[in-house]
Amino acid sequence: MNQNNRQAYWRANVTLIRNLLIVWGLVSLGCSILLVQPLNTLRMGNIPFGFWMAQQGSIFVFVALIFIYAVWMDKIDRKYNHNKPATEKPKVGTRD
């Protein structure tokens, strides 16, 4: 991989991480703290939605973002041919 591809690969990686952290921050801060009163008008069963987002929702979003990161990084790896072929490991315990 040449220097330009390395920089583009790293830039794509950092951009993806930044965007996913922004989404997580907006969901965690926005839905759990800033918008909790309007969200509490909605209900999930007997639980106000703002309370649910503060307790469980932001964690679910974080776990979903982990899977999204894995899928997108796989696409980025393929785009920049970052999948290096595995090198042969020496055989242990064999005699020549």
C-alpha cells in the first residue's frame, strides 16, 4: 500500500469513527438529557421514553454502532485493499 492509500485509508477510518461518535453523543446527550422532557410524553409500555433512552436506549445505540463500525470498516478495508494475506507460520515441532 503506497503512502497516498495509507493516508486515504486512515482518513476514512477517522471519519467513520468521528461520525459514529457524533451520533452516539447526540443520542446519549440529546435523548437522555436535553430532550428528556419532550420524549417523556411518549411511552414504551408504562415507561416514559425519555427515561428509557437514558437507561437503556443509548446503550442499545452504542452496541448497534459497534456493528455498524465493523461492517463499514470491512467495506473500507476492501476498498483500499487493506486485507493483507496471511503469511505462512512456521510449523512447530517438525524436523526437516
